[in-house]
Amino acid sequence: MRSTVGSGAGESWAARRIILTVSSTDSFPECLVYAIEREFPSIVVEQATSIEAACAPFEHPVCLVLIDTELLHKIDGYAAELMRHHPAAPIVLVQHDSRASVSMHDVLDLKIVRSVLPMDLKLDVWLSVIRLMLRGGEYFPLAMFQSYARSLSQKASDHSTPAEQPRPDRSGFEEMGELTDREFQILEMVARGLQNKIIAATLRLSEHTVKIHLHNIITKLEAHNRTEAAAVFHARKDSFHGGLERSGSPQSVQSSP
């Protein structure tokens, strides 16, 4: 499809550029073609009915490629060809139905896509977005970010740790009172021979955070390394349980009449 509206007297045909629309149906309204060519006199709008047809040389340089979201699944397979034939043309997804918003994940996966253009904007705003993209700018509708934020929030909620975790049993380790509950928890796991990455995954911390806690533990216990810190833990544990065995449990001790 080609329209020559806006070809003013004295304007060089050779200086023209093309906005290429790609859709398997004639879904790009003629009124928008007219509006574009009136607003941008050096622009000609042409249409390709498939991405394969868009991967071809045209009479004038293509400055913008508008691809219908119905062809979203084909873009990645033709990305290299599109870039080879139209190296200066940003690839833009055209969204006809704002109720079926394009997923941010889909757009991020398609590194070639530079913008998403809703078709339900007011005409003056829509033309402003076209102007922005022709000048190298990028545009994404707010609804995409809102949907993406909601999905991230839901994932965080699904994978969040319980707000209140039981405190570790520190019976017999009163002299380790300088350790925080988290440090004591990590020391106990180190004493069981667990690696930092296992501790991090279990407690849902980063390995870096575990290393910082471990450094603080070693410093507070005046140990030289994690092995010595684990040895201190085992020594205090054995001392406590050995004392219990010699004295008997508190419940079994009878007071004299």
C-alpha cells in the first residue's frame, strides 16, 4: 500500500523515507496513513502482509517498522533479516486491543523490539509518539508497566518467607550472647558442614550476605576461620549436653523432704 498524500511541490522524491506496516490483514486504517503523510511530508506509508515480505529492499529507506502483535511469535526468527534490510529502522509492536496488553516479558525477550504503539491513543498523541520514534525515542504504554509490576509483586508474595520465624534454641550457648539469632543460626548450619550456597538457599539470603554474617561470627568468637568457629560451637554443645547427662534432667531431680 502506498499513499502520496503530502507530496508538496518542489519536494524531492529521492529524499523520501518509508514507514512500513506489517500485518496479515488490512488492519492499519487509511485515516492514519493520511494523517501520517500529512504530518510528515517526507514519509510514505507502505504495507507488507507478512514479516517475510518486510525482509526485502524498498524503493526508499525504511525508517520505522510497525509490526502487528498478531505476528509477535515470528519476529525473533526474522530479527537478523529485518536488521540487515532496514538497519536504521526501529522495530515497533502495534497493539490494537489495549485490553489484551502485550506482556513486558515478551518485549524483553525480543531485544529487537524498541517500542510498543497502542492504536487507541488520541490522534495528536499518537502522531507525537510516531514523531518520537522517528527521532530515535522509545515508547511503552503505562499499562504494560502496571501489569509487569503486579506480576512481580505476586511472585514476591508467592515466594516470600514467613514474617515470623521461630528463634533458634540457644540452650547452653548463653556465653555466645554476642551473636545475633541469625548469626547463631548460620553458625549452627556451618557446624553441620553446610556450604555457603546451601545456607543462602535455605535461609533465602544471598551468598554475599551469608559471608558477611560468617565474618562477623568469626570475629566475635575470636576464631581464625569457619572451621575454628564450628569447633567452638561443637565444644560448647558437647559441654552443655555432657553436663546434662551428669546431673540428670531438671525434671528428674527430687528435692529433699
